[in-house]
Amino acid sequence: MIDYTYRVNKLFESQLGEWKLARDNYHQLESVLVRTIFFHGYEISVQFNPGRITSSAARVDARSIEARPCFLCEKNRPPEQQGVPYGIDYIMLINPFPIFPRHLTIVSQLHTPQRIDGSFDTMLRLAQSLPEFVLFYNGPQCGASAPDHLHFQAGNRGFLPIEKDYGNPDLCYMVSKAGETELWLWKNYDRGIMTLRGTDPEALENVFIRFRERFALMQPDRPEPMLNMLAYCTDDLWTVHIIPRRVHRPACYFAEGENKILLSPASVDIGGVFITPRQEDFNRITAYDILDILGEVCLGEEELNTLAKDLL
């Protein structure tokens, strides 16, 4: 069995030694400003990370996507950027504009649209191959800055508050169980999340497919139902957090003047680390702003309870 942990460690070592842009950005990450905002029963970190401005402000409408070369295709990647092949279909690259101390982008070798349909099993296999990482998927209208090219991302475990919060019985509870597969829902978390947990990847995928098909009926005009996902695996036990969405970006993203907060939430933000590429937003964002943003972009807990009913 291939030791991807070793290969990824060697990749970081070589890339940070040879690629100045990546080395500088990872070095700057060590001194980013971080605030913690406390809520009832949980907390959210806010990170001022100016290196993420390109992603947060990315134009992802069809015309803009067609007008620019795809930065994930091999022919358009920086010549310094090297990777670790994952099978014949994917390649692991270090993300040169990191959020995590170790941040990977795992890219399809084919230029094919960002879709989780047919790729959920890949996400589970990646999580199993990278036990020190959280895998995450941002849908084409849910934070992916390259909605035209299939990819996942990964960041080191222990960084996102949702990992710790999942063990809190005041926030998360098991709804049903079938065999070794469990379905959990969240309460008092101010965002609707459904969590699958189990040891059988095929069973997990079957539950996810049923959910996706059900959710797609609510958003029939979209390329896929709006979803963010986070997945990790320990000793062949998978945990998958599924976050259905209403909208791509909150109203404050489009506001003018003092009402503007340039924040485009994706998996990392909803997982508990809000990324603000502008310092004025980092300084002034409040707990009320965060609750407004979560309430605007995520389904409510009761809505998700109805959507998840009888999935198992």
C-alpha cells in the first residue's frame, strides 16, 4: 500500500525549499492575525489572510470562467509546482495560498466540471489515504474558485473547530443507525449540518446519494444541489459532514461602504474558521455578522431535519 503521508511530507519539504511563492506564503501564514468569537456552546475563529483575496473575490460566473485559462490544468500551473500522483486520475499539489499550515489541492488530471456525483467514493479514499488531513469539497456554486475543474482540498487535522464540536453531545446527536452506518444531526449550531459516520464506504455513499437526490429536487435549476463537505478517516472509520446551502455568497459580500464584508464562505468557514482577506473586515466582524451569514447561506436545522428524515 502506498504511503501517501510520507510522499506528501516529502512534497512539502521539496516545494517549500524550491518554490519561493509557496515558501513565502506559508511563512506569512505563521503570523496571520486570528480572533476567536464565542457563541453559546461553540466558537468560531476569524483569520485575516490577505493571500486568500484571489479566491474570496474570484469571479465564477460562466463568462468569467470561459475568459480565463484554468489554473488547475497542468499546462497552466506554475512550472515550479510539482505534485504526487494519486492513481492515474488525480494529482496532489500543495496550495500556494494556504489557510492551513499544510494545505493541499487534489486535482483531477482531466478538465472536467466540479461535481460530487460520481466522486464521493474518491473523497472517501483520499480521506483514508491521508489520515492526518481533513478532505473538503466545495461545490461549483459553494466556494469553489475553479468550478470548471474537478478538485478537492485538504488541510491538517485539528485545525477546524467542527472536529472538536462533533464530540459535544449538546451540539450533535445520532438520529439513526443501520448496520455500522450512523446518521447524526446538529442542534444549537446555527447552521444545518448532517453527519454520516461508518466503516463501510459503499453504505456511506448510498446514503449520500439518497440525500443528494432528495436535495436536488429543491434546487432543480442548479448544476448540482449546493453542498459543502468535510471528510476524515481514522482507523477505517469515516466521518463526513454534509452542509447543504441556500446561496453562494451573503448579502454583505455585495454591499457597499461600511456594510460590505468581503467574505465568501465555503467548507472551511462553515467548519468554524472564517477567512477575511481584508483587515477592515477582520477587525469589525461581529458575532451578529457571523450568525447573519450562516443563516443566509446555510439551511436551518429544522429544514435539514425534514430533509434527512428516514434516510437510513
